[in-house]
Amino acid sequence: MGAGILRLFSAVALAYGCYLAFCYFAQRLVIYPGMGIRVPAVLPAPSTGIVSIRLETHFGRTEAWFLPAKGTSAGRRPVVLFFHGNGEVIDFLPGDADWFRDMGMGVLLVEYPGYGRSEGKPSEAGIAATATAAYDAVIRRGDVDPERVVAFGRSLGCGPACALSLKRHLAALILQSPFTSTRPFARRFLFPGFLLRDRYDNRRALAAFAGPVLILHGRHDDIVPFSQGEELARIARNARLVPLACGHNDCPPDPAEFRRIVAAFLRQHGVVP
């Protein structure tokens, strides 16, 4: 009986060890599915109004697209750095970000390493480095006000948005469906947090950020639980949490209302008139 239990225990331990090894080496395939999305090799034509920017990083060149603010006002304008979800590429986003331009803001769509036409492989460190390089590139533009730079993160994009707040000055953070870190997701799969290669500690970033934060999160989110948005709102020094009647992939349920909330937040904090 004792020998049988020992053999069973050994078999379970071996199976779990194999499972951990598989998860350790495969975790980035799960976190970054968008690196498999194929995009055209040809860059947007100048007639589209999109300015392609090549960012130099220690692991290679990454890409960002700048869309200038609409309107006839001269001088420096506010800008939003847009960090997308893990299953997207910047080619999908010009239409999603156009409403920021309607408010008189420039938009910088930031691509991740290994996504689209960008070199390298996606990782927390690589994406954070790309975010910093994107910030440094866009504030050098003569039509951008470096005092009115906003980071917008969607789902995974909340990670680089929060990380950027630790490295550079931001006028505000806007987070859609944010997560506290990747540790809670690892626990769902019985995977120890210390084996995570990319942790995205958004809790630490928001605790340190003194500026205004807008958090928009679906109450019925079954991928990133609403409780994680609530926790981040409690941790941040100056945060507003807006619950939405949606899940994760159908967020926002009412785009017009979503945009109204964001615009009111930006006006309240002096980013746009």
C-alpha cells in the first residue's frame, strides 16, 4: 500500500514538473498571441496622414504611428500614447484612436517588439523599453506639448502605460480593463508566480503615480475580473473608477458614452480645452 502511494505521488510530481516546464517555456506564446498576426510589409501612404516612426532600441527597431491632431490651431498640442491589447496590432487602431484627434490631441500608436513589422520578441522589459523610446521620440516633435502627454492602455496595454509612468512625466493615465499583475492569472493555472517571466506590477506603478488616473472596467469581465480594477483604483492616489456594463472583449458597450467620459476627464485635468 505504501509503495503504491509513493509511486502515485512520484507520478503526480513528475507530471506536475513537466507541466511547470511546459508553462514556463510557453507562457509568452499565451501572453502575446498577437505576434502571430500578419501585416502588410508596405507602410501607410503619406496621403493617409499617418507618420511612421522607427524607434531604435537595444534589441532592434520597433514601429510607432503618429496621427496629428485635427483642427487648425497652431502650436503644441497634447498627445496620447496608445498601448493596445495583446491580440491587436497598430494596423487595426487608427479608427479606434481617431476620436482623440477630434479632441485636438495627437495620437501615437505604439507597436510591441515582435508584433507587426517590429523587430525583437515581446517581453515586459522590451515593451517597456519601446514605450520609453516612443515617449522620447514624440515629445521631440514641434507640434507636441511635453507637459500634456497622456498614456492610454487597453488590457495588456495597461502594463506599458503604467510602466511608462515610472520613467517619464505623464499628465494622466487612462486604463481600460486593467490588471493588477500577471500573478493572479498564473494562480488560475496552478503556476507559481516566481516562475513568471513577465509580471507587470501595475499595483506598484499606480501606488507611485501622483497624477490623475481614469479606470474603466467591465463589471462582467471574465478575463480580467472587475475586482482588479477596483483594487487599482484603491491603490492609486488620484483615481476614478467607472464601471461599465460589459465583459472584456465587448468593452466598451457604448462607445459614445465611453468617449464622453474620457473627454470629460481630460478636460477636468486641463489636458484638452
